Amino acid sequence: MGAATGVASAVAVFAGLGGLVAYLAGLAGLRELRRVGVPGLALVRERLPGPEDRSAVSRPLLQFSTEDGRVIEVFSPVPSSRRTPLVDGSHVPIRYDPADPRQVLMAGHERRPLEYGFLGLGCVMAVTAIVLVVLDT
């Protein structure tokens, strides 16, 4: 019975630590999504495929100007889709980091479900660890 108790305790510790890490990753991701960025509008520019471009899904370029007047051009963080077509010449709402304007978030594409998934996984792992400890005693 002593060996089984040790194994269950070790699994409970690893499950609890893994759950804590997943939960904290979810919280950090949600905090990052809520960070205060500078809102703006970006012009969608069609990206001309080059010989090195072999990806099936290309991401268009986004062009915008910062508060201090610099013109920035970055690849879109998300590809064009049926739900959100990124048509050449259209404008899309963005938020950019004033310290590094090349870090851009597009409105509606913040990976919120992924972050909530990490929070849920962390809670499930913590409950699993508690159940293992309770059943082991």
C-alpha cells in the first residue's frame, strides 16, 4: 500500500502543478488581450506572392500610421477567411502596442476561446489533484 500511495501522491502533485501552470497561462493570455493598446484603422493591402511564398493561406499586409506619424506595414495576424474577408483596399480596426507597433491585434481575433480553454484545463487538473489526494488518504 505504501508504493501505491507514493505513486498517487506524485501524480496528484504533477496534476496540481500542471493545472496551476495552465491556469496562469490562461490568466496571462486574457490579461494580454485586455492590455491597453492604441486603437486605429489599418488599410488592407494585397500581398503579391513571391517565389519563396509557398503557403496555401497567405496573409495580407496591414498598413497604418502610428500616433507619432510613422507608417507601419505588417502582415495580418490572421488570414483572410469567409467570416472575415480581408479585401484589398478595405479598412480593419486594430490595436497596436505603442512600444512596438509591429505587435498588432485585430478586433474579433483575440484567441479568447484558447485562453478560456487554458483556464478550464487548469481547473480540471486542480480538481483531479484534489480528488487523487482525497481518495489516496
